[in-house]
Amino acid sequence: MAKKTSNIIQHNRKQAYLSQSKLCYYCGLPMWEDSQQTFRSNYKLSLKSSNLLRCTAEHLIARQDGGKNSKNNIVAACQFCNQTRHKAKYPLPPDQYMIKVKNRMNSDRWHPL
């Protein structure tokens, strides 16, 4: 069962990644999914920096809150945005978090890149 769930999440993440033009749902920066080396070379990034932009599956409604692994609930988010959202004591809802990210990006206070 866990293998099937993992495959569903991977499939839905891939679909979101492609439909979002390979850009993070929150910050809008490019992400990589399969070829980190090519991505690093194209954007002239270090290994550490490129790790922050790895594509991850982000559940808009967390599974612990009843969210499903459906394509309507999964978006593609970079590692940095996904982890930062969930490290908060009280994570913001996705729409509010996106506003926070965009505001911080506009003032150069988001990605450490």
C-alpha cells in the first residue's frame, strides 16, 4: 500500500511540475526533478543551492488534516519553500503562505540564493 501511495504522489507531483512550467508554486523559481547536474550547470549553482530548488510534492491540505494525495491537492514546490512552510509552529494556509513568500521575494528576503 505504501508503494502505491508513493507512486500516486510522485505521479501527481510530476503532473504539477509540468503544468507549472517547472516553477515553484510559491516562489516561482525554476526547480529540477531529474537532472540536478544539468540544472546546476544551466543556472551556475552550487550543489547546496541547487538542493534548495529540488522539486517536492506539496499537499495544499496536509494529510494529517484530511488532505488527499489527489492531483487537486498536490502542487510542485521547491524544497526550500516546502520545508520552510512546514517548519513554522503554525503553518499558514497555502494562499497566505504564497503572499508571504512573494512579499519576501520582492524585498530580497526569501531564498538564500
